[in-house]
Amino acid sequence: QILGKVMEFCKHYCEEPMNEIEKPLKSSNMHEVVQEWYANYVEVEQETLFELILAANYMDIKPLLDLTCATVASMIKGKTPE
């Protein structure tokens, strides 16, 4: 299942490369950070998101790693330590 999601990302990335993700994130809304397809791609359960991070890191797919890590950062953005 995760490998399928990774393949889906790679195929789409070849057709429409993802915009560079600005750091620090300008918004906690991923639709304002990357193109719509990529923002929709990372709208998954947290467990799936973390598995995608592990897969992207293991397979050294930098754009996918950037996207998934930025998504986690956007989930944290604006929250207090509590």
C-alpha cells in the first residue's frame, strides 16, 4: 500500500514537478504551500504519513521527504508545547 503511494507520487512528480517548499512554512495549510495535487496527496491518516516519511527517507526520494515532513510541520505550526 505504501509502495503504491510512493509510486503514485513519483509518476505525478515526473509529469508535474512540485514547487519548492519555502522554509519556514508560510502557512499551516498545505494548499497554500504546494500545488493542489500534492496537498491532496498528503491528506492521509497520520500513520500513513509517517510510513511515507520512512519510505521516502529509505528510498532517498527528497521531494517526497520534503513534502511529508512539511506536512507534519504544518500540523505542529501554531500549536503550544502542551
